[in-house]
Amino acid sequence: MPLPAILLLIPRYLMIHALGWADTYPGLVSTELVSIWGILFLRQAFVMLPRDVEDAARLDGAGEWTLFWRVALPLVRPAALALAVLAFLDQWRNFLWPLVITSSPTMQVADVALARVHTAYADNVPYQMAAAVLLTVPVFLVCVCALRYMMSGTCFTGARVRL
């Protein structure tokens, strides 16, 4: 966690290139699957669950998997969905890793394509702005659809939020 992401860029690239995943979806996604902040966030959400609910489920005969799938996970769903939205937003604005690992235009992510549009249409500001607005539409839609879950996730952690 204390290391800047730029320090890990070359070792990640060498590892993905050695696997033959350069300019592929597995190479683009595999290094971004695990988030230390996400692990800490979900751990805190699970720790905050009331112990009495777990004890009551155990008294009713629930095993470990039943306890997880039918008791704990539904209670942590707002926090998990809030984490999913935050992870989506983090990956949507990711620029450096997709720029390094992809070379073909079909594998470019939105921000890299936007940078290329700005280069190609340097004199045409309306085209640049249209491309930038088009890239904000999916983020806006995800945020509007997930607003209720984000508020529930925030309220679940004990913070006061008023709309």
C-alpha cells in the first residue's frame, strides 16, 4: 500500500508480457482484480455486523456457508455495492496501465481513446468536448443508479447522511 503505483508498472508489465497477455483482456484486467482498500472496506463491514445475528443463525443450525450466504452477505450488500461502484469509478479513470499494456485501437479503454481524440482533433474543440461528454454519460448513469446503495452503504458504516 505505501508504494506508488508507478513503481509497480514495469514489474507488472514484464510479468504480463511474459505470460503473453499483453494487449489482451486478461492482461488488462488481471492486475486490477484485487484491491487492498476493497479488502479493508469489506472487512470493516463484516466486523460491524452484530454478533447476535450470527449466534442466532448458529442456534438455528446454520453452517459456515449458510451463515455467509444467507445471513452476513445480505446484511453487507449495501457496502459491497458501494465498493463495486467505487471500484468501477476507479477503473474508469485509470489511464496509465491501459496505456502501457494495450497497443491496438480495439483494446484501448475510454480515457486512452479520449487522449487520442484530443490529439487527432487538436484544432476542433467541439469534437473534443463531445467525446468528453460521451465518456461521462456511463459514469453519470452508474452514479445515479447506485445512489441509493451508496447512501445505504454510508449509513451502514455509521456516518450521518441527509438528503
